[in-house]
Amino acid sequence: MLRFEYMPSDFHPLFLFLGEAADIAALAKLLRHFAENPQTITVAERIPGAVSRDELVLAPADNDFGMHDLGGRFAWKLTDWQAERIAARIELLTSDNNKSGSEIVEIGSEGEIPVKVSRGEFTDDFLVTRR
């Protein structure tokens, strides 16, 4: 089950995606689909079994790039090229040789929230029952 949530912090806020290989692969597949046809996509509706307390959409980039808080809702604003590159980076986490690992994604846009995609580094109930 893919879990994702905003992790607020005064100094280092983070948007965290957690899961196992199949979950991370589903996120990469969604990013690749978005790259082929950039349009607003609600992440939880497109990945079966995904769990989050936060509303998140993939959205075509306008003047902003990266993950942004829109007042309690979140938008990961990407170009098709950025989505394709991010998908390729996180697919590296799905290899059978990797039991755990993570990737931090930042585009470099002002006000952007870093995104961490993590495989096998947290228990299955983290972000579900332990927060």
C-alpha cells in the first residue's frame, strides 16, 4: 500500500511517500502516464489502495515547479520532462536487489517542498496508524 503525507517542520518540511517495490512502481507508472498526457490527476484516485490524510494532485507546471502547499491541499507541479526523469529515478528503488532505500526529489523552485520516496525504511503502519 502506497502511503503519502506532508510532514510539517519549522526547518525541514517534507512530503513523504512510503511503500514497497510494487507501490513505488505504481507511483512511477503514474508519473510516466502524467508525462505522456500532462493534466491534473488526483494521486489517491489513480493508485489503488493508496492511503493519505492529504489531498495531492499531479498538475502541469505553470510558473511554479515542484511540490507546493495550496492551503492544506498539495500540488506536485511538473513538466512532462520532469515527471519522466523523476519516474526513472524512483524506479531504481524497485530493483529486487534493493530491500530499502530512498530518493529525495527537488526541482529547485522557490517555496518548493522536498519530496522523499522511501522503500522499506518505515513500518507498514507508519502514516496510517502511528501518526
